[in-house]
Amino acid sequence: MDTGKRKLYFSLGNELPKIHRHLNFDNHCYWRIALDNTMQAKWKDVVPAPAYKNISEEQFDHVIHLLKSYKGDEQLLIEHNRISLAYRGKK
């Protein structure tokens, strides 16, 4: 995996809680949401942890795309969180 992409993955996850403070999501929540929506399932049911080391390049690119999208599209983030929680059997 490209080191620059890995750095971007971590920086986006750490930046998002500062952008959406009122949601009270930790960085791992954003990664969970993006990974679950990329895998269309609870990501740990699809790939072993850590996900960023075990997903395909195409999947990794999609996760980064989603994380970037969440910066400016809170509605998408909230919808994707709802979907992620449904994959995990939570409302």
C-alpha cells in the first residue's frame, strides 16, 4: 500500500472529529463508517484487522474517497453511519 495513501487515511480520520465536533464521533468511527460502506458489510466480517493493511487498492481508494466526502457532506456521513450500524445489528 502506498505510504502517502496510508498517511492520508490516518490524517482524514483524525481531521474529521474536528470538523464534526457536535457528532461526538472518535476517529475510529469515521474509519468504521467508510470501511463498512465500502465492504457493504461489517468490515471485520470481510477482511482481517487492520483493515487498511488487508483491503485491495481499489477498496482503499474508495475508503479515502468516502472520508474526503464526509468532510463536506454531513448528510452522507449520517446516512452512512446509519447503514454501518445496521450492518452491525445496531439501530
